[in-house]
Amino acid sequence: MEMQQIRYFIAVAKELNFTRAATRCGVSQPSLTRAIKLLETELGGDLFRRERNLTHLTDLGKRILPLLTQSHENAEQVARLAKAVQAKQAASLALALPDGVSLEPFLPLLLELAPMFSGLDLRIKRGSNEELTNSLREGDVDLLLGPTPFEPWDRYESWVLFSRNCGLVFRKDHPMSGRQKLDANDLVKTHILHRPYCNVSTALRRHLVETGHVLPPALEFTRDEDVLLYLGRSDAIAVMPAPPNLLTTLTVRPFQGLDLSYTLHATCVSGRQRGPALNLFLNQLRAGDWLAVAA
């Protein structure tokens, strides 16, 4: 089976007319017809049924059309990607990471990606999940790395990368530092530093209220860097994944009574044109060892 045969088949399936399909492909009708006949012989059945001036797909043709269309698109994508990599052409890539999602797991991929192009225009946008979902939908960013989009849309194409557990982070000389595991009763009258952009932090506060705890006034920060700095000089506690740059003065303890894990997804928009940098980065994501990241 040759790609040229597949291209001719897709053209006839779209036009439902051999003459128009031949014109669309820039070949003579006899050449296109012969290529289709060879494809039918190879597949063992008719792909089209002609009724006077009408042409219809057979059941076999209908069944294989989506598969051959995907194969053709993949082949074209590979060709474009190879051309871009060989030419080291300029490319752009806009990633969206919600506040609280670390760039650290993706940094090796980006450093590997950059030399593939003569000039990589890389943009990383931060914000709330709601803000970044809107940016993805409107085309301001190419890919969202975080929770699933704030609002559902049938054009979102999303898959799980990894899950991580969060813990309670506080100073090593905190009064509770001697405990290996903590529960809701340990957090009575404790100042819990709230990260409003983190669903896990919100879930913990909700859990404490539902279990009858009266929370002190909330401490809210919108950047993890500020959270860590404040924790290092106070008796407050925050729920968060252990950051790669955890201060030497801080420690992490697990929490009992509530699942404090979160799942990180990669989400793009199906059917939207993708540049070579995005295609290559998506391939890197799919091939990544995310089990090691989740560990």
C-alpha cells in the first residue's frame, strides 16, 4: 500500500467523483482509477460503488476511511516535522502551567527541544486553571499542563501524565515536627497557609470545616515561592507537593484521613493546526518516563 494510493482514495471519498478527485490530485483520471483498483485488489474488496453518475463508498470503504485518513495525516505530520528539524527553522511553543504546577518535570524536555530549531520562541504562561483554560480555548497557548480544563469542551484532547501526593510542609523545628503522620486533630488552631490556585489546598480546608474544626483567619499567597519563604519563618503549615527547591529549614509530613494527591494532564485542542515545536514536544511527553516523576 502506497501513500499515493491512500491520497487518491481519500480524494475520491471526499469528492465522490473520480473526475473531480483526479483534478484535485493533479493526475489523469485513468491513473487515479488504476491506483484505486490496485488498492482494492490489495485489500480484497471494492472500496467504491458506482451507480450511473453517482459514486458511493462501500461498507469496506467506510470502515477503512478513518484509518487511512489518520495514516495519511500522520505521514504528512512526520514529513513536516522531519523537514523542520533538518532545517532547524524557527518555531514557537506556548505552554500554560497553572500556579502551583512546577516547570521542573518538563525542563529537561524543553532543553532538549531548543537545539532542534534555529530560534525557538518559547512562552510559558502562568495563571489560574480557569484563566489558562480560556487561553487554550482561544488559541493563546498551545498546550495546558495541569488539571483538566476548567470547563468541558468536546474538542479538548487530554491524557494523564502523572499523579503526585501532597503533604504538610512546615519548619523542621515546628512543634509537630516529631510526628511522622498528621491528621485533622493535629491541625486544630494551626495557621494553615492557603494556596487558592491549588485544588488540594482547597480540599483540605473543606475537610477541616466538615470535620468540625474552626479555622483561624486564612493566610493566602498566590506564588509558591512566597509560600516557602513564609513557612520558613513562621509556625504556619501549607499543603503542597514537596517542591524540588524545598528550603533546608522545611520538612514534609503525610496527612491521614484525606487523599491529598493530584493528577497532572496534558491538554491540547483537537483539530487545531500544530507547529513543529508543539508536535515534537507532544512526542516527548508521550515518550516520557512519568512513573519516575510520580515516584
